[in-house]
Amino acid sequence: MVLVQNGSNSDREVNLMKFYSVQIRESVEVPDDQVEVVTMKNGKLAAKAKTTHNGRELKLFKILSKEDAARLKK
């Protein structure tokens, strides 16, 4: 969770989902509002995201734990 400060007095908390990118061999954190929850063929929930990291566009995919799935479905 990260605290984001706007120019005004309203601060808001942003939860981040951690992905591992095989392409760049690094962990990448993506805000929850950019993560899409999908159901795989076997019924498990997964997260998909597209983001830009150091000028490269990355497609990220992660099988979700029960805790992450519950947090993202809110």
C-alpha cells in the first residue's frame, strides 16, 4: 500500500499488486486499478496487467492467492 499525495489536501491510499516479469527479470508493482481479474479454464482466478516500465511495455500475468482475489474483487 502506498500513500499518494495530490496537490490538494486529499491523500489517498493505493494498493499495489506485485508481478514478476520474465522478460526483464524483475519484480514490477502495478496499481490495483490497472489490474484485470480473469478466470482461467481450470477455474482459478488470475490477474492480468499491461504497464510501462523503464520505457518498455510489459504484459503481466499472475495466478492469485485467495487473499489477493478477495482484495481485488471489492
